[in-house]
Amino acid sequence: MSLSGTFSTMALGDLLQWIEQGRKSGTLVVQGERYVKRIVVSEGCVVASSSNDPTDHLGHFLLRFGLGDEPDLRRAIQTQQQTRAMLGRILVTIGAVTEEALQEALHQKAEETIFSLFLWREARFEFQPGSMPSTLAVPLNLEINDILMKGLTWYDELQHIRQVFASNRTIIRRTDRPIPDEVAPADSLERRIVDLVDGNRCIADICLAVHASEFVVSRALHSFHEAGLVVAVTREAPARTPPRKTFNGLVEEARSLLRAGEVEAALKVINEARPLCPHDFTLNTLAREAQDSFARRVYRNALKPTMVPVLVRSLESLTGERLTPEQMFILSRVDGTWDIRSIVSVCPFPEAEALIQLTGLKESGILEMREAKEMA
């Protein structure tokens, strides 16, 4: 029996209990504000999960824990594009990670993909009954009750964290107290997070730099805050600009712009409409169509994948610029050797978003694009 609805009509906990008590087999598809996650169940137990959130992807998950580095990931992705082999297997072959570390990371990644659903305020879901895939890349056997307990713990933690850090735009600075090794051991994720706290970066900046989700970074920063090691410089959630039109009016405007070939303008209108109804199926379908169209157009007309971005201005001169966390991430990877394809491959956000930011940096005169042969 299929079932669909939203988290406002059926809470995630109730949905998972329905699956367990009925010993259901099939796939639970959950559409969030920007991403889709899938949970595969067999006779009421979770056996697999997947997600199109870049921070849930294996490469970024490994980078988060210092297993390999961005050049390793770039090489592995290039090899995968040529061979269609599994990314994890490639990373083991080139010596970036061990087999044992890979298996442990795959299991943790699958669990985190599921637990993070408890942090979504709203989402649309559909349970699709059916048989299981014949093979699973990471076979799991997770009991629903265990998922409920850990997921609800995450939710309670997040509410506590938001009393200190109201949004991912909260800027954090260090206090005068030294960071004890037992709180943030050398080469740990916690150490890399706290080393990025400088009074200028916000939580979103740090998330991108360490390839981690907002919850993972916020939880670490919150523990530092409770220990008196960091404080919030600003903690107000950014005010939303009132919409120009109704939700339906914005969707129709975006559709008209897309038909007229004004893809970037359509994307801006879609982003304006998203907060009004973030889980609307029509809006999300339109967004994917616009993103795919934008990526094709940019690669065809403006930014060849083999072009090398070069800084026209120094990073120091950009201090007063209103740059987004995504733009700062891209700029920190511009070194005169990485081409556009390589930079996009390591961005912990969607390809279309990376291309939008690269285009904006080029148009604002911060970057220029050169052919690879010019850099030889």
C-alpha cells in the first residue's frame, strides 16, 4: 500500500512506526526544501539510503573526516567519469583511503542521511511499496526504534543550539581561552572547525570549508560555546524580504522566464518563491529544469569546463565585499591551476549553484577565465 503526505499531516516518527509495525518493504522518498532523500526498507528494517544533498555524498563525507583531500577527490571523480566505477572503490585504488575506513564511512554516511531527516521542519513524502534492489552498495540493518531514538535526540539538540546560534549566518569568534587538545584533538574535524573561527566567518562559511552539514558544525561550535571557547558575534536570523507576488504568481513568472530562455532570471524568481512553499512539487520540478538548463548554457556559451579561473584582485582587497559563503569557498580554491570542472567537482553545493557563483565573480571583475594553454 502506497502512502503520501507531508510532515505536517504525518510526523516522521509516526511514519517510521507505520513502516515498522506493518513490516513494510519499499522506498520512502522524502522531498525537502532543496534535496530529496530515499530510505529503502525491507520488512520494517532500514537496509539502504541515498540523497542528492552534496554534503551527503561519499566524497564530501570522507573529506569531512580528513580521509583523503580535495585533489584526491578531484582525481577520483575524473576517473569515475571515464570508467563509471564506484567512487569509493577508486579512492581505495589510488590509496586515498583504506578499505576499512571506507566501509566505516559508508555506514556512518547512510545513518546520518536518515537521522538528518528529523531536522527538517517540513517535507513532502511518498512511500512506494515494492521489492528490494538485488544488490546494495552499503547493506544496512537498522531498527526503526534505534532511528527514532537517535533522530529525536538530534532534534532536541538542534532546538538547544538555536537558542545560541539563530541561523547559519551567525558569525563566531574565539575567546582568549586556549583550545584544549582533549576538546579538539589535532587532525580532528573539531580542530579544523575551531581553527576556522576568526570573527569574520559565519557558520555557513565553516560548513562549506569542512564539507559538513549545518547540524554537524553547529553542534561542534555549540560545545565550544558552552566551554567558553567561542562566542556568537551576531546571532539574529536574517530578515526575509516580503514577496513581490503570491506563490502561484511567482511560479508562473518563473515558468514564463524559462520559456523565454531567461534561465538565470527564472532561478532568481524560484529562489524568491521557495520560502513561501518550499516543498511544492511543481516548484521543485521547475527548479531542476532551470538548473539543468543553466548549467548546459553556461558550459556552452560562457565557461568551458577546461578554463582556469584566475584572481584579478587579491583576496585582501575583497574584505569589504558582500560575498556569499559559496563565493568565498570558490575563491579559496582558485590557485591558477584548477580548472572550472575541478573546482565544481569539489564544491559541497549543487553544480548549478557553483556555476552561478563563478559567473557572478567573473561579471563583477573578481575573476577572469583563461584557456588552459595560456597558463602553460
